[in-house]
Amino acid sequence: MSRPLLLSCEAVSKAYGTRSLFDDLSFGLFEGDQAGLVGPNGSGKSTLLKILAGDTTPDRGSRSLRGGVRVGYVAQDPVFPVGRTVDDVVRAALADVDEEERPGRIAQALGRAGFSDGRADVDTLSGGWKKRLAIARELAAAPDILLMDEPTNHLDVEGILWLEDVLTERARAFLVVSHDRYFLEHVATRMLELNRVYPTGLFETEGRYSEFLARRDDFLRGQAAYQESLANTVRREIEWLRRGAKARSSKAKGRIKEAGRLIDELEDNRARGVTARAGIDFTSSQRRTRRLLVARGLTKSLGGRRLVSDLELVITPGTRVGLIGPNGSGKTTLLNLLAGALPPDGGEIERADGLRIVRFEQERGGLVPTQSLRRALAPDGDAVTWQGRSVHVASWAKRFLFRPEQLELPVGRLSGGEQARVHIARLMREPADLLILDEPTNDLDIPTLEVLEDSLAEFDGGLVLVTHDRFMLERVSTVILALDGVGGTATFADYAQWEAARSAGAPAPRKAPERVSESSRPRAKRLGYREQREWDGMEQAILDAERAVEACHREADDPAIASDPTALQQRYAALEAAQAEVDRLYARWAELESKQA
């Protein structure tokens, strides 16, 4: 049975200046679509999303929207009016909703998004909470189609997990641009890739992100085989032409014309098949010091709130610490402490003599918007020194996928992903004992993420990494250090162990993170006395928790509080908490059950 088409674009083309982003692109979004859109930086994903949202007009082609269908759009970098409260922002999105319905809509949207105070000033929110607010604003309007551009940027891992839980419940269809591979695997059941390597400029598959990868590889292998066969045919035709073929007969004329077509097709295939990957390679200083950095009893508070308490941390060459925690838990503050940019309130940090630290800051400081790309990459001339040798700026730019004609462009005109590559290029010139990276993955496309992962995994020095990219955390980190936002810390062997502990609500040991071998990771065991008692009471606990959810539903639906936004918001927040407890209990049940296997 065919599904209704909600939104489509037909033969759309868009160019900026002389550069074409895409040509004659056609596809549609259908009822029930949960679609992910990927593609290299600069391929036009954000522009395509704006065309679908109706914010940008294509140069050619058309956008069609089914009658009565409402479209919600979350931009990559949401903008809010200055001086407004959280309530104000959501209320402004409900102009078409009946006045009596607005308080309930606002309370439900903010409660589900985790906002406890609708009177909070938007200007004081962190980047992660602003992204939550932008998502809540669109969800409050109950769109039929939700378009989202990099919604996981600036969200912490808890925020991404929240988004995964709510996304599929809130729209008849959605299309999300993302480079977060875990996120795509969990939410998308249809994948699209915008890339000139494909004959139509777009590759589509049904299924999860992992299935998309397999089918894309099959397609590209088939295309490579076809190109090789085509090249053999073209070689034979060229030999025939060189022997002096004369177009005296209709048959000869037709063959000459067909040879020309085949040559053009081969050139087009080869042009589309050229794919480049950024050449990221951080250089270790090869320091042999056993301990690069040791923190003892590290304590820090900001704004009257304790962020770190009595932290013990040892970083040696090869130690790669993945730092994880909610927005505002103090991750960036801890990076500043380790780098020496902030003094601790208590404890001490011992750094190896002459320790060379290279930092990637989330705000990407140091990039001057009016400065040319040439000067940003090579501030002292037309060459840079890398790994002891001189490299011309044009070759250095090419390593990071910049074209020669971009060298005179102001940095401010580059995309977010391109600016991230500039920053990485600047950092790569400096040999490092310790890399401190704060969200280096924001805006990077998936091929560049993979190269960055390879470089970090092979880096011989120490690494402290903050990223919301769970795939990178899992692949690169030798240990996970989790902050709870109230001064507590815990360490885990890997991201999967942290996620299991989070689901089960289990406490974790507080000790200095060291390299953890496979043999030292915890193994399944029989239930102990306390766990057996917990298991015996689990069924009843789940029943009680589900009854609590039902009670919260009834309270949230009580007409008596429909006109009280504050009460409504509190009821929906309580409902979210009750549902989270049910989820936790089921996860704990599965964990205890596996131990008995």
C-alpha cells in the first residue's frame, strides 16, 4: 500500500556564484518517513533543507507541499529574539493555535524538554539548552513534517538520548541532517546521501544507517566495475578511430557518434568518482616521560556551584580520556583546569617539564572572520612547517579539502565544517604531548570524522576529548570520565559500560583513569544476595512504576489545571520522570536477567 506524499522537490538546482551545489534533484517525503540526510561538507545539505522548509528559493525546479501539511524547521544555529523568556519563545510559535490551547502546549513542550522554569531568560541559556528550546518550539506547534539541521550539535549525550526518545513520537514524518552515526542508526529508517559521486546526485536506501553503508558500498563497487568496463570499451573505440575511420556510411557515422558519447560518459563517471578525504594527522612530540599530567584532589566551583570534587587523574602517553556529562556539568571548566587556563580551588596539577599542550576550543577562538583562508592557514608567508618540512600553502589547503580559488575567501564566509577544518589545520602544525579537544566534531562531515578518529586513535601522546559523538568516544577513548554536574566523577572502561550504568542507575567506582585492558573489564556473574532480592521484587517495582506513569497522565490531563501553565509544566516534568523510572527498571531487569544466563 503506497503512502501519501507530504513534501517533495522536483528537479531543483541551486548555485552560489559560479559553484553549483546540486542540479536537477528530485525526491519526496512520505507519511511515516523517518529519514536521515548525510553528505560531504559543502554538498548543499543545509541549503536543501531550507528549500524544503520554504525559507530558500531554488534557482530552478519547484517545491511541493500537500495541502494542510505543516512543516517545522530547526536550523543548525537557532536564533532567538533578544530579551525573551523561554515561555515567550514557544508562545510565539503558536500564533495559529487557539488561545485556550496555548498554555497546555507550552507546558507540555517545555516539560518534555526538561525546562523547569519557563521564565528563564533565553540569553542566559547554554548552547545545548538553546538547541533544546529550538526543538521544543517546533514540537509545540505539532508539525506534520519536522526538518532538523544538525540537531545534536551542542547537545550533551543526555540531550541526544532525550531527542532520540521524543523524535519519532512528534511528527508524521521527519528529515534530519546529521553526522552523528549513533543517532542516525537509532532514529532513521530511511537514508539519503547528497553527493556528486552519484549519477543523480542523490543515493537513497530504506533501512538503518548500517544497512545504508552496506548498500552504498555495493553500489559504488558496481559503479567502479561499470566504469572499468566502460573504459575498456572506450579504449577499443579510440583505437578504431585512430586507425582512420571514415564516416562514409551511416553505420560508421553512428559508431563515431556513439564513441563520442561513451568518451563523454567515461569522463563524467571519472569526475564524479573523485572523492577526497581530509589529511588529518596530529604529530606527537615523541616524549618518553611516563607521566604527562597528574591531578591530585582537584576541586573547582564556579558561580557558587561545585563542579569537580577531589578528582584524581593520571594521563600518560597513550591515555585517551573521553569526558562525558550533562550540559553545564563542568566539562569545559575541567579542560581549562588541565590546560592551566583556570586555577583550581583545591588540590594540585603536576605537569611534566616543558609539557606541550595543543587545544581545540569549542568556540574556535583565533579565527578572524575577515582574514583570508590563505593567512589563516599560513600566517607567516606562503608555506607552513609540518613534521619538520616546508609545505606550500596551496598544498596544505588541498590536504584539508580546500580548492585553490578559496584561498582568498574570508574565513567568515566558510561553512561551519570548513572553519573546523581550518582550526584543525592550525593545530596540526604544533607537535603535542597532550591534546585537549572540546567538541572538535561539530559540523564535520562523516568522511572527515573518520579521518579524525584514525588520527586520534594513532596519536602517541595523551588526549582529553569532549564530544557528543558517541561513535568517536567508543572508538578512540581508553577510559571514560563522567561528571555528574554536582562535583561527582566516575570512570568507565568505555562508552558502552557508561551507558549500561546509566540505564541501570548503578554507582561507579571513583578512581584515577588508567589504561584498561580487555582482561580487566568486568565479566557477567551470578546474582549476589542484594541483587537476588532486587530481582525478586523487580516485577512489582515495574508494576508500581507503570501505575505512577498512569497517575501522572491523569494529572497532566486534568482540565482543572489547563489554565495554569506552571502547574501543567510541573505535571509534564513529573510524567517524564516517571516514564524514565520505568525505562530504568526495564533496563535493570534485562541486566539482572543476563547475569543469570
